[in-house]
Amino acid sequence: MAYFVTGGTGFIGRFLIDNLLKRKGSIHVLVRKDSLKKFEALAKQRGWDRKRVLPVTGEMTEARCGLSAAQLRALSGKVRHFFHLAAIYDMAASAESMRAANVEGTRNALELAAALDAGCFHHVSSIAAAGLYPGVFREDMFEEAEGLDDPYLRTKHESEGLVRAEKRIKWRIYRPGMVVGHSQTGEIDKIDGPYYFFTFLKKLRQALPPWMPMLGIEGGRVNIVPVDFVADAIDHIAHKPRLDGHCFHLTDPEPLRVGEVLNVFARAGHAPEMSMRIDARMFAFVPGSVRMAVGGLPPVRRFMTMLLRDFRIPKEVLKFITYPTRFDNREAERALKGSGIAVPRLEDYAWRLWDYWERHLDPDLFIDRSLKGKVKGKVVVITGGSSGIGLATAEKVAAAGATTVIVARGEEELFKARDAMKAAGGKVFAYTADLSDMADCDRLVATVLEEHGHVDILINNAGRSIRRSIELSYDRFHDFERTMQLNYFGSLRLIMGFLPSMTQRRKGHIINISSIGVLANSPRFSAYVASKAALDAFSRCAQGELSGKGISFTTINMPLVKTPMIAPTKVYESVPTLTPDEAADLVVKGIIEKPSRIATRLGIFAAVVNALAPKAYEAVMSTAFELFPDSAAAKGDKKALRDEAPSQEQIAFAALMRGVHW
């Protein structure tokens, strides 16, 4: 006895071959000529007996799958079971490729099976053949399918129709549900189905604690089955007598709703769950024409496109959020009775799927996360580059091969930093500039563009911090003016100077070093926080205008960093701070990942609490204000400055609220 398998190197196919090897007979696998190396590698990986698993070179899109006359003669009359699994299971593929593979490929496979006088043609279809049928779809139903406008659904339906019309050979049809990884190992070969939402869940986990309740959507019921169940069921039913001409739903008899599925995977990935879920059907009262009109608006369309791109979710998947079809699987259950083959509960193996995805398929694993890959050969301008965060960042960027431009006001320290980095092999240029002087900003922009042609990345790091209560600032309005002049207007002048060439080249990245104080609304920092908040607000507005032109903005709400800027406040010597090198690592993360914002969890938590319970948060801030009085430096008391030391209460409170600028 011999088997013939198309799609044997595919996901379901490889597990089916594993099962067939437990039986007697040779297994002939259709393989494209240019995929023979892939077949050999897969056979070695899975430990297939190469004396029994034999490649047959051919092509699904050609008549009789491209087999030669000699190949046909060698196999004629020997194939008892012909398994046809080759197809495109990608909803994002083009309609032409789907038709060629799914419809014409099935037609060619039927021709080949008839030419070989195969015993039975086993067609692995899909529940997609039912289209978007509203209600229960039985295994004996076919023509009743609805909603076949989608190319994937339509071609799966048409290919099954070809098999049903076949008169030359016997056939059996299998309709698996949405196939996911192996229930025991988690193994899967690509991102599909529920896996599209894993990136979204991972981002939630990174941003919020797992106990945070979330609002989500309920959706329709999605039928999910693991690949080992599908392969086992096909193998068992195929070898059972008197079942020709039947169709079998390899589905979960108790499918979960979309919201329940996402919560199962949220638990598996330790992400926040959607405690309250809105049933998407409640929006059905809105006329379809209105929904289409709103969805077609350029701002809405662009927003959805960007959102789906960030979460790596194909738009074609959204139509299945409200999937309307349930599947009756009585034929399959009868055929599997007594075999011990059944669909396991998703809750029991979801963690294995998540673990395998996170280790092998998470798109973030394939991103070039090296700084060198992002900055080599690019022009990076860093203000405040002679010390602290700026210098630490410049050293990392220069070592990664960037053309590094450092800017500072003090010439001696600036050139010393430049020479040290050049001696280490970096390509570094240094320019002095007073960034609180708009004319000097313009001169700097003109010089950099003239000598380097363009700027790829601008890091606005230079800044001034003032920690002084408002009551001590009544006669110091100049504190607010000079802080705003450098932190906001100076940075803005550089942005506006470099943006024209960035937009012309349609690429550029602007990173603004902000403060956690903007999120925490820290007392005694009204001048500093206001200036940084202004730059944050500008960046948010600019991002909406310029993202379509290839310009990215990243705001880093930096926690407390031990730099010369905080030296006058002696209490900071006894509280937790980041080193400049640790702070530079956050800047490097911004360069590599290009997020809109980088912030600590404490900063995000403070902003959320302030939004949800502003009076309670006000009480916390007031306590901090009273506990941490103005420093001797803020009061101008030089004698007290020498004797100033933090109390134990101050140290304990500051440690508890790590990194917040008080």
C-alpha cells in the first residue's frame, strides 16, 4: 500500500506524515523542485524514514501536478490513499494566487489522483468553505454557504465543490477549524488566526500590570483546534471503512467567543484580561452604509491602518471578530468514537502555544535590535553631548558607527569629549552653541546641514532644571523664561530647522528627553515640568502631521538621573537614581524601536492615578511637597547648603517613589 500527499511539508501535512509512518506502506510527497532542500531538512528534523518517505518532484499549478509520464507509470495503481493538503491558508494573499493554489491546484490534484487510479481522494478543506453562514452549518451542507465575497472563503468553497463533483474516484472531505499549534509542544510554523493578536497582548503586558481590568469586545464564536487533533482525526477517519462521500467537521463542539479566547491567551501570557466585554453585535443597528462611510473617512482609515500595522494584525482578520457560524460535527464524532481522539480544552494548552510563539515566532525576535543596525552611517545630532546623558549616548552611538554630532555650550569640555571618542575610533564632530539663543540655533542648523548634508536623528537632550517652590519664585519670573527658552524654544528651533530636509527625504527621527515629572506633575518643578510638557505637546501634535511623511517622534519621560544638573539638590545624593549610562540605554531603546513614548511604569501609573482619582493624587503630591522642603540652593543659603542632609523619612519616601522628581 502507498500513500500520496500534497502539502506534506506544510504544517498539517508534516504531522499527518508522522502518523502515516506508524502504518505500513511508502509515502510519496509532492515537492517542488526548488523545495527539495526544504524537504530534506524537514525530513531530517522530524526523523522520517527516508526509505519510506519519498519526494516526488512536481508543481501544483501544472496539469496532473507536473508529474512526468514515467512518474505516472511508476505510481499508477499503487496509491490507495491520496491526501490533498496543498493550499494557501493566508487570508492576506492575493486573489490570483489563492485561485491558482486552492482551486486550480485542487483540479490538478484530482486529475493526478484519477490518473494514478488512487483508492480514495482525501481533501483537507476548511470551515472557510461555509463562508459567513449565519447559524449552524452541518457536515452535509455545502450550497447553503453565504458571504463568499472574500477570496479566501470563495476559493476554499470552490475547491471543495470540485471534489464533490468528482465521479472518477472516491473521496472524503475534512473541514478543520482554525488550526493552531500542537497541544503538547506548542509547535507551529507561522503566525495565523489568534496568533495575530499576541503582539497586542504582549504590548498590554509591557504597559500595564496583569491585574489591571480592561475593556474589550465579545465577538462571535471562533472554532480553534490544535494541529495534532486534526492530523490524528484525518489519519483515523481516512482508514475507517464505508465513509466515502462524507464530510467531517474537525471542530470544537464548544467553541469560545473571541473575547474569551483573547482572555485565555492573556492569562497564558500574563497580560491584563478584558474584564468587561462589549458584544460587537450591539452595533448592528447602525446601517451598513453608515459604517462603511465612517470607515472610509481618510482619518479613520489612516488611524486603523496605523493601529493594525503597529499590532501586526491584517485588516482581513477583523471580519471574523463577529464570526456568525457554528459547526455541527456529529459525523466526525461518530467516526472518532472509541478512538480517544478529541479536541482538548484551549485553557489546558494555551500556555504552550504562547510559550512557543514567544520563543520562536514573536516578530520582535526578528527585528535588528543592534544599535549598529540602526545608526551605522547615519548622522546623529545630540545636544548636551559633552556630559551626562548626552555624552553617554554619544559614546554608544559613535561606537555603533554613526556620524556623531555633539553640541554643547562649553568648548573645553565638548572638545575633550569629541577627542576621546575619536581616539576610540568614532566619527565625531563637535559644535559649540548656546541653544537658548535662537540665532545661535539657526547658525548651528545651517552649519550641520552644510557640512553633513542632512540629519537622520536629532536627540534634544540639552536642558535646564530648576527645583524651587512657587512661593520662592514670585520675584524670579526669569526662572520660567530661561527654562522655557532652553528646554522648549531651543529644542523647537532645532526641530524646525532640521525638519524641512527630513520631510524632503521622507525619513527622520526626533527624540526629546523629557521628564517623569511631566507624568507625575511633581511639586517644586513647575518651571521645569511646564517647559518639558510644552515640548511633549508639540511632539504629539507634530507626530499626527508628519508620521505620513516618514518622520518619527519619541518622547522619553526620563526618571531621575545622577548628572551635574541635579547636584545642587543634596537630597538626591541619598535617593535612587539612574546612572547616565543607564539613561543612555533608554535613548538607545528609543533609537532602535522608535516608540512614541518611553516611560517607567511608575510614571505611567502616576498619570493613570491622576486621571482616575485626581484628588487622591493631589493629596500624595501635597504630602511629598511638605516632606521635601526647598533645598538650601533654592533658598540661596550657601551656609545651609554645606550642612544640608536628607532625613530618614525623606530617604524612605523617595525610595518608595523611585525616580520621581520631587
